[in-house]
Amino acid sequence: MIHRLRYGIVAKPAATPVEIDVKHAYQWIFYAARSATKVVEELFDLSVPDSEVAHLSLYIGAAVERKKEALPPVGFGPSSCAGAGSAPHKCLKFV
């Protein structure tokens, strides 16, 4: 994004349909991406258009969805240990 902005390789300033959809369907993600780009604007002295913010918010939205679909943690619990030489503290198996 920074490279595109520095060298003027950005989308048209007019709002694209994807940008409009992202702004309305994922409002909170769009505003989170907008606040993240404020840091970029200050550090690199650039102006980040809404089309770039919408593009960044798609990445943030995908990361949020991946976190929602994460597998539940595997539990450990005591179980019987059979066999000679098994120590009591090593008797934990997958439940």
C-alpha cells in the first residue's frame, strides 16, 4: 500500500462498488482500518484514500473470520496408565 501511494499507483478517487459494499456491510472493520491508516499517514506523510482503506479492511475482515473458525483447544485429562514402568506424573493422555 505504501509503495502504491508513494508512486501514485492508486485506484481512481471515485468510489468503487466494492468500496461502498465494504463501508456499509463491514462498518466497524472499515473504521478500524481507517484508524490504522492514520498512523501510516503520519509516519510516511501520505494521504490514504478510502479505496485503499477498503482494500485493507478486507484483509482485516478475513483475519477476523479466520479467528472465528479456529479449532477449539484440545483438552488433557487423567486416564489410566497400564503397563510396567509408567510413572504417575506421565499418565496424561488426550481426552
